[in-house]
Amino acid sequence: MAQKNSNNLMDKLSSLAKRRGYVFQSSEIYGGLNSCYDYGPLGTELKKNIRELWWKTMVYEREDIEGLDSSILMHPRIWEASGHVEGFTDPLVDCKKCKMRWRADQIETTEGCPNCGGELTEPRMFNLMFKTFMGPLEDAAHVVYMRPETAQGIYVNFHNVREASRQKVPFGIAQIGKAFRNEITPGNFIFRTREFEQMEMQYFVKPGSDEEWFGFWKEQRIDWYNRLGIKKEKLRFHEHSEKELAHYAKAAFDIEYEFPFGWSEIEGIHNRTDFDLSRHQEYASKDLRYYDQEANEKYIPYIIETSTGVDRLMLTVLVDAYDEEPERVVLRLKPQLAPVKAAVFALVNKEGMPEVATRLFENLRKDFKVFYDAAGSVGRRYRRQDEAGTPYCITIDGQTLQDQTVTIRERDNMEQIRINLDKVYPFLKEHIT
Ligand code: GAP
């Protein structure tokens, strides 16, 4: 039953996402491309708002974090040094009967295929990196990889960024960008896809201070979800056991969210020790040590990593915001995240109301993403905006023409207030930024 309800909610959410222009199946007119998605007008705005909030918190509000935008294709030796060529693999099994494919570490292989009980093949290790070729020759010497994480672009630029920004350890480098993984079992809508976007921050610290910084970033990151407006009781930490730890990590915590399909990771916080920089020092034959002037010593910094995904956070905020009431479906998105900040209506399309509404709309659109809607009854216009997550609807009515006041209707409690036309802009500024 729980599974059925969960599917129900995910189905409702994905159809709302399509209807309102949040998420479309990629290549839909060709039958779709498995686990790839396109983001429509509202989805694009929501992703942008999530990115901006993360960037503001991690880069603008801190003096010790710098930004970077490194390339997706990098020298293939990077992925040998990082351990991805050798170790970024999942064990794959196929059902001999129904041909379904599974990750052996996610099922009870002794019980046979979870779908039909059929016999499973022996596990084969499968590397998750997408490969392509650089230049016209398609041979082993020209293989390059689509990055499976943005982190490595940061490590190989550690000294470039440090020198250019004159930062001293401890300091961090933040990056937002696409990553690609040939996942064996993608799924749950945009939760696990083969192309996705990461927001990663690598914080370089003196060895010995790593555990303290690890604790610091753990707390900072879970607190950040308040700013996204996520319900506190839906978040928890999951500490990685020895068996779960990635090859580079000494300690790791996931921040998990309770999705309709169960508690699942939305962010990883890792103590990566000096693994990455030591390996790049070895594989590139370059001295990557940091000279600590105060202590007059050289060392390879330890790295504390915070890593989350834009697409996965978008799913998180949509699931968290989705609400059904007897009369309406409403997305209770935090105004700061909402794709459209306000909708402007003329109560009727005559008597000078559209002219006033259009003037207001033109004025607001200079600074806010606003929407002008003239179609259908006001009630229907409200419902459409509720479902899209628009926090405010502003209506120009007969009274506006007499006393220059408008109604502002709030999405969550549906209450209306009347304010002066010239107070609308400061109202939005106050409630949305
Ligand atoms: N650099 C460390 C790293 O990549 P990860 O735990 O593999 O760690 C971090 O990934 C985050 O990236 C995840 O918490 C998730 O938000 C996002 N992510 C990873 N794989 C993803 C996928 N296939 N689809 C969508 N998001 C993904």
C-alpha cells in the first residue's frame, strides 16, 4: 500500500511537472530517452533559483570560498589518478528469464530476479563513466571521459585558484556544473539520471584540523535546507559504514530526505583526506604541496567535500512543496525559489482595468519573473498559479480605478489584502528576496 501511495504521488508530481512546464521527458516525440529530462520554462527558473541560493550561501556570503567553472572534458589521466577508471564501477546482474538488469549490491541475489524470480547471471563490474573520443580517431589513445563529478576539476585547479585569489588554507572552491554517469538503475523521475548537475564545494584544510572542519560543514549544510524551505522532520543524516565508504573517503555523511519512495541521499559530505591531491601529485609528477608561511612547512591539504545535485534538489523541493486540498493542488514553494513570483490579473478585460494591469506588469517585470494572465475566471487563474507555485496574485479591479489600490492574494492561506499600487513593488521586494 505504501509503495502504491508513493507511486501515486510521484505520478501526480510528474504529470503536474509536465502540465505546468517544469520537466519534460527528453526526446519525447521520438519515444523518449531513458532517464534523460528537459526542463521547461518553470523548471528552468526553479533550477536557476536553487543554483543562485547555493552560490549566494557558499560563495558570496563567505570570504574563504572562490568560484570555478572547469571544463567537462579533462585529461584522461585525471580519472586514472582519481581512481574512477579502476574503481567507479557497480556490479551488474541480468535476469536470464525476463532480461531485467539489476545492481547486485541493491538486491538479494540469492533470491533470484526481484521481478520474476528468474536465474541471475554472475555479477560483472560495470564502469559508470561515459567515454568519447577527442579528435577524429576513435581509438584507445584518444579516449576522453565525460566527468562523473565536478570535484576533480577543482583539485587540478587548486593552485591556480589559490594563487589568483591569494587565499590561504583553509579555504574552499565551489563549482556548479554537469556530470554524467551511465547508471545501471536510473529512476524515480529526476532523482537518478544519467546526465545531471552537481553543486560541489571542496574545502582545503591543514591535516589534523580535518575532523573539526568536517563537523563544521556537516552542520552548515544541513542548516542550509532551512533556506530552501524543506521540512526539518523530512531530513536526517546517514553515516557511511566502513563498507559504504567511497575509495577516497575517511568519513562520510549523507543528508537524506524522506521521499515517497523512502529515505534517500540528497547531499554527501566527505572527508577525502589528502587522497586526491596526493594522487594528482603522483600521476602528474608535480609538487602539489601547499607552503604554510606561518608554520613554515609544506603539506598536502586535506579536503572536506560537500556535494549535492541541482536536479535532485529540484525533486526534493517539489515533493516537499506538493500539497492537495479538496479544492486545489498547491505547490507551497518558498517565494525565493518560486519560478514565477507574482501573477497580475485584470478582474475583467474592460473598463480600463487591462491598461492598469499591463502598466503594473511592465513595471514589475524589470526586476521579477511575473506573469500576466487574462484567460478565464479569476478563480481559475488562482488555481493555475497555485499549482505552478506562484506565491502572489495581484488583481486590478473596479476599486483600483477609483482609489489606486489592488488586491494581493497569498497562495498558502488564500488571504487577500488591499494595498496601494505604488506599494506593490516594495511588497514583492520584501517578501521575495
Ligand atoms: N564528488 C562526490 C560525489 O560525486 P556522490 O555521492 O556520488 O558524490 C553527490 O554524488 C551528489 O550528486 C548526490 O548526493 C546527488 O545529489 C547528486 N547525484 C549523484 N548521482 C546522481 C544521479 N545519477 N542523478 C542525479 N543526481 C545525482
